[in-house]
Amino acid sequence: YFQFVQQWPPTTCRFSSKPSNQQRRLQIFTIHGLWPSNYSNPRMPSNCTGSQFNFTKVYPQLRSKLKKSWPDVESGNDTRFWESEWNKHGTCSEEKLNQMQYFERSHEMWNFHNITKILENASIVPSATQKWSYSDIVSAIKARTQTTPSLRCKRDKKTQLLHLHEVVF
């Protein structure tokens, strides 16, 4: 099976000291990856012997879509991020998806499971004062997708509060 992982950039970003026009403070869930997994081994297969990333296989029209759905929120180098994800996870999926299919399917899933819109429609939006429970978030997503996601959180080092970091299907 595949784990489809979306991340919330404000809990992911580690912006460097690049000029501000290089920084992307995104307020939408973006793709972190499409990771082949299996039930018999809790560790995901990675860095398989499949073909290495070939930028020319990601067609120009798909590249422009991936810049929105699958940007590199840490360094801003989208192509390097796609290359890293393909070489680590995509190579293990080649039995089912070639490189173009891997990226197309990921973008389609991002559109179909639009976590940002799903949560907004449930009035679950970023707030400095409002807090939501794990079950509030899962219920809103499950009601729309008929799939129970897993949520991954990160602890804020200053406030010690947990913040939603990833949604996994």
C-alpha cells in the first residue's frame, strides 16, 4: 500500500537567511510524499534499485502543478525535493507507478484529498486562540473522504503545545 502524506508548512518550514522573496510562507497543506509501505515490515522500503530521478520525465505542465501541490517548504528548491522523494520512495514504487505516474498520482490525490479546503469547510482554520481536538480534525476529514487519516503532530519548543504537522492516508 502507499502512504500519502500532506504537511502543514508552518510547522515544517525552516527558512534560512535567504532574501524574503525566496521564502514561501504557505498556508495550505502540501504534499510531503507518496511512500510505498507494507504490512509485514513496519519500516518503509526506501532507496530501492529503480531508475533515478529524471527531471525531463516530469512534463512542464505537471511541474507547474507540482510547484503548488508539492513545493519544497524548507529550502525552496522544488526540483531537489522531488528528486529526493523519487529516489528515496518512488524508486520502490516502480512496480506499480513509473516516475510520471508517481508524480501525477500524487498531485491528483492532493486535489482529491484537499485537506486545506476540507478543514476550512468544517471551520477548522489556523488560530492563535482556538484549539481543536484530534477527533475534531479526523472526523472532519473522514466525513469528506470516507477515509480515516492518521495525524502527526509536532511540539512547539517555546509553548510546548502540539501543532498539526502531517495528515496521512
